[in-house]
Amino acid sequence: MSTARTLVDDRRTLVGVLGALVAVIALLLFVDLPGSDLVTVGALERALQAATPIALAAIGGLYAEKSGVFNIGLEGFMIFGALVGAAVAWLLAGGDGITQVHLWLAFIAVALVSGVLATLFAVLLIRYEANQIVAGLAVWFIGLGFGPFAATVLWGGVSSPSLPNIDAVSVPVLAEIPVLGRLFFDASPLVLLTIVVAVAAWVVLFRTRYGYWVQAAGENPEALDTAGVDVNRVRYATVIFSGVMAGLGGAVLSIGIGSGFTGTGVTMVDGRGWIAIVAYLFGNYNPLGTYGASLLFGAMDMLQIQLQTIGISLPGSITGLFPYVAVLVVLVGVGYTRVPSAVGESYDTEE
């Protein structure tokens, strides 16, 4: 009964948030109201691009935590993904003449490398029962150090040379649809692909047997074990999935919508892995809600550019704080999100 009530509440919340968001955007786009110059098709286009890496990492982290494993290393996996994506594309092209084929092959390489790293991470957490917080922080710290170091070895500095990114794809007929055509059918294919991933993740999690296994692994692993399903095997799969998704999110930053790897400071990932964690908490462990939260944070990240287009100039030190202010507001507004009961707890399969 409580599960059914929770699903109903999730649906009502999701419908309400999405409905309000669509209504506000429609008003600002088509009606001459205050704020119309701030919310434009161009602003939405940039917000969708900025939301893509956050959403990918967040959906991966959602699955891991839903199964009972807290992958706090999303930021680190994103750094590895950003570096590997730029490095593989550069190496495949011999340092010059990078093509779209090289970039897509680099994305495949990122998925493979991230999968290997995530497998090692999963073994550490599940088989050897390492502290999940400490292990996740270790991944982040290793990424912070290894990224600039590897960049220095490859390119002689902590950042790569300027690289091309994935070209936008235009669907002739659909691209002519007002507003939506430009946003989804005359844009980077990664934007639409991420939306498809979010929808597919929702279907798998809430409409398939495997999704029920994932939820049971995080809520009541004993019951899942009694039903004959290997709890740790389910958790291995979700942790590896989370690492791959976070790695791809990093690759989006470097070669999807960016122009190479930047290793200065906290690298070009710049806290997006941490924001991804807040995004799936704000989305109440719902992939669609998580994507909506990622879109909110992406819009805040791009707000500086939009303010400049309407003649409002603010110091970068202030506008750079917008996404983090949004995170704080969301955390205060959400208050408490019920996490899966068995998160952080290792499980030994009963014989």
C-alpha cells in the first residue's frame, strides 16, 4: 500500500513540476512578459546542452544508490571520462585532423575504460566491503591528480589543445517545428540521446523485473536473496553502469559540447559530479525527475551568458556561484528525501 502511494506521489510531483515548467517557458517564449528576454530558445538550447553531462552522471548514480551502493565518486569518473575522451580522439587522429569518426570512437573508448575502472571500484566496494564514502572520495582525488598529470605527459601542459566537438545534427522536416525543432532536431545528438536514456532508465527501473530487483537490492536485499536473485550481482551491474554513465558525462564536457580537456583547478568537470548527486536526490530517485533537476542546474550554469545577452554584466566570480546557490536552495526546499534502506550496507549472500 505504501509503495503504491509513493508511486502516486512521485507521479503527481513529476507532473506538477513538469507542467509548471512547461507553462512558464511557454508564457515567456510566446507572450511579452517580464523575463521574455531572459528565457529564449537560445537559452533553452544552452541549458539542454549544459544539463546533458549532469543528467548522464546523475542517472548512473541513481541506479547505483537505488541498489544500495552510494557512488560518491561520480566527480572522479567524470574527470577520467573527460580526459580519456580528449586523449583518445587526439591519439586516433595523430594529433591533427580530428574527424567526427574519431570523436565517436573516443566516446566508445570512454565507455570501455570507464567500465573497467567502475568494475575495479565495484569489486572494492562489494567484495572487499570498503567504506563507500572513503572509496568514492579516493576516486575523486585520484582523478584530480591523474587528469592534469596525464595531460602534461600527452600535451606538455595540464590542458589539451583545442579540439572539435560532436557536430549538431539537423533533421530536415522536424527541425522546422517552432521552438522544439531547434531544441531537439537541430542540435547536438547527445542532447536527444540523453533524453532517450532518461526515459529508458525510467522504464527499466519502474516497469521491468530487473528494475524491481534493483529497488529490492537497496530496500530489502534479504527478500531478494530469498527469491533466488544474487543481490551482489545486481549491485555490480548498477555500480558499473554508474561509472560508465559518469564517464560519458565527462566525455560530453570535453568532446561532446566542449573543445578539449582542461585540467586547471578542479578540472573542467568543476563540481558537476557533486551536482549530479543532488540532481537525483531532488528528482526523488526518478530518472525523469532527475533529468528535470539536471535541466534546472544546467540553466543556472548558463545564466551568465543569457544575462550578458540582455545587457546585464556581473562578475564571473558571482555568476559562477549560480549553480551552487541553486543546489543550496533545492536542498533546503526538498528538505528530506528518503534514501533506500540498505544504502551503504554490504550484503553477504545467504547459503
